[in-house]
Amino acid sequence: MSRDSTDVRVKVADYAVLRGPQLITTIGLGSCVAIALYDRETQIGGLAHILLPSASMSRETGNPAKFPETIVPLMLEEMRAMGTHHARVSAKIVGGASMFGQLVNNTGINVGERNVQATREALAAAGVPIIAEDTGLDYGRSVYFHLADGRLEVRSLRKGDRVI
């Protein structure tokens, strides 16, 4: 949902598209993936907190922010409506940790890995390059997306803070 406020918090299976200088945050990424889309020229950005790799893994499919294949086109559409040009949009992705070994499907790939792969596929299908990522491993993360400059702070109790 597009919002006009200063700092916005994106919850699980939610998203926000805004123009800088706002800050968009999402807390508690485990196997979920945060998708940050940004146009540096207009300071328009979007942040989504996806839950599952595809609608086929969910009984409830009405929320487009749950899945990368549905939220990426929606965020791009909202960004275009605000004045961005698709060719200038780039992505950063964070999360996709292997938090729960018992959630491995019959292929041996865990939900976090599947979320990261599905996110990469959705961004590739939309023609959006991934310019940075902090994904995988076995620890949680929180994201702070600064729309004034496109900086994405990744914070983790286990691994500390970094900017991508």
C-alpha cells in the first residue's frame, strides 16, 4: 500500500512504496525475504516482506505481498505511478535464512532458500537487477531502508550491522 508518512514499518506479508526521505523498516526476517526496490534519481522506493516462494504453498492467496511473483510487479506499478522509470529501478534483497531445518521439502531445499530463489526469479522476470544482497545462512535480520540515498541497513543480533 502506498503511504505518505515519515517512518513506515512493513510487517510480514506487507509492503510500502514511498518517496524519500522516509525510512521504511521491517523487523524479524527469518526465512522471509525483504525486497527493496529503488530509483535513486526520484528517491522512490518500495519495501516488501514476502512470506512464501509461491501462491501454491498457501491456502490464502489473496494478499499479493505474501509472494515475490505478485508483489514485485505491484510495487513497480506503484513506483511508475509516482514518477519512476523502470530502467532506473534496482533491487536489494535480504533474508531467506534457514531458521527451521524441519521445514525442508522433498527436494532438500528449505523455505528460506526457496524464498530467495523465487525472489531472484521474480526480479529477473521483471527486468530488475539485484545490486546487493544479504541472504541465507541461519540467523535473523532486520532491515532499515533509507529512501534519501538508497542505503539499506541490515541489522542482526548474531552478525552485527552492515550497509548494503
